[in-house]
Amino acid sequence: METFIVEMIIAFVSSFLLSNWLKSYFKKAGLVGLDVHKKNKPKLPTSGGIPVFFGFYVAAMLYIFLRTYIYGEFNFLLEILASILSIALVTFVGFLDDVNSAEGKRTGLKQWQKPLMTIWAALPLMALRLGTPKMMLPFIGNINLSFIYPLFIIPIAFMGASNMVNLLGGFNGLESGMAIIYLTSLSLYTYFYSNLAAKIIAFGALGAISGFFLFNKFPSKFLPGDSITYFLGATLATIAIVGNVEKAAIIISIPFIIEGLLKLRGRFKKPTIGILKNGKIHRQDGIYSLPHIFMNGNFTEKQIVQFTWAISAFFSILVWFV
């Protein structure tokens, strides 16, 4: 456990330092987004997935360096390197979406482009035929998918997870805070029930997102952008595939699945964001997103985020009992 804590600390420090530098760099470069739930709607630097990914990358590479040069261990190297490449490719897709901006108002990639671009990021895992076709799914049990797993399940999982996590956001600290909650649970789960590759990815990602959270919590100084949600979605998919912990990843992802169903109910045209009145948030229409449940004009942005964190915490704890 001590080695993974060290990895997590390295990821945290790297992500924190990079976030501190890049928030100024991105703002000067015009890579900004509107903090829509503030009275004056300030323009803040966005695309926090870039410092988070590189914090994760630095920690993972240092961990591999120590295992290979000091301990002479080479287990799971292919799995780890392929996983990092896939996560990097998905994060880059999110960054492309963030970059397409003008005066803080992003047009972003077209809806049909995102799934097509994220699905190709699964190629490194597909090419190495990583993961195991034998899966344990909640309420179903053990199944063996044979060649269907690497050729179909892996790319679908990457496409689905990346775009699913991207649906839930728009509030200070929501995405990064949720990630700390479910990655804490998933990191511990992989420590007890999974392999080295999954542990390195989970603990590294947890440290990296924690470093960014200090800039993203309310009141935010750095917005996450799509690069961070795509990074998180790819991380969830990779841990599930490489670590063979699909059941845990699915349970943890239930808030995002619910979000997807609610968004589908609104034909993906109803925004998650609300209207600020007297410091409280009002939803614009019916309930088409998880935060909408609490956007009745009685709660502040910070409170709505905390309620949504609580939902994530419930399913993150449920992992250990199902």
C-alpha cells in the first residue's frame, strides 16, 4: 500500500503544480469558459484534464521506473502503457472539444463526432487483447464473451464511459469531487481484488484529480472542461477492462447511467445548468439531470454539488456490499 500512496502523492503534487501554471497560461491563451452560476458569469480558464492527465502520467511513469530499475519487475508493463495511451487519446478528444471556443462560449465538437473519436482510443487495449472475457456482472452473474469482449465490448465501453461521464457537470467542484469519491472506492477495491496495472491507474488518477480539485472546488478558479470528464470516463473504462472489475465500475457508474437516461428523456437538449436568483439555483424546466432534483430555488450551487456527491458516495459504498 505504501508504494501506491507514494504514487498518489506524486500525482497530486504534479497535478497541483501544473494546474497552478496552466490556469494562467490557458486564460492568456483565451481557453476560457463561463462560470454560469455566478452573478457576473466570470470567464475562467478551462480544460483541467490536461494538468490532471500529465500529473497521472508523471506518477505512473515514475512508479514503473522504480519497479523496473530498482526491483527488476516487468509484470503488466504492456497493460499499463497501453492503458495510458488509451486514456491520453480520449483526453485529447476532450481537449479538442474545449479548444473550440470563442469568448468563453464553446461550440465544441458535434455530438456524432465524439463517440466516433473516443471509440478509436480503445485500439491499444483491443490490439493487445487486454482484459478477460469472463465477467462478473451485478444481477446476472458470470458470463464468458470470448472474442466478443476485445472486439466489441472494449470499444463500446470506452465510447460509453467517456461520453457518459461527460454528461454530468456544470457546477464548481462537481466532476472532480465526484471523481475523488468514486476513485477512492475503486482504488481500494483494486488494491484488494485486482492486478497491478489497475492499481497503478486507479491510485495515480485519484492523486491527480485531487490536486486539480483544489482549484476547481467552490468558488472555482479553474473549470474542468470536457478534457477532464473524458479523462475520467476513460480511466473508469480502463480500470474495469484491465483490472477485470467490471461489476464495481458499473455500480460506481450508476449516477452517470441515471444521468444518461434523464438526458435521453430530454432528447439531450435540456441543459444541466440552471438560473441564479438571490444566490439560489432554479432549474429551467423539468427534471432532466440529477442536479435538477435539487434545483428548486431552495439551494445554493455549493449545496447542490454536495447533494450530488452524496449520491455518488452511496453507490461508491454499495460496491462493497453487492
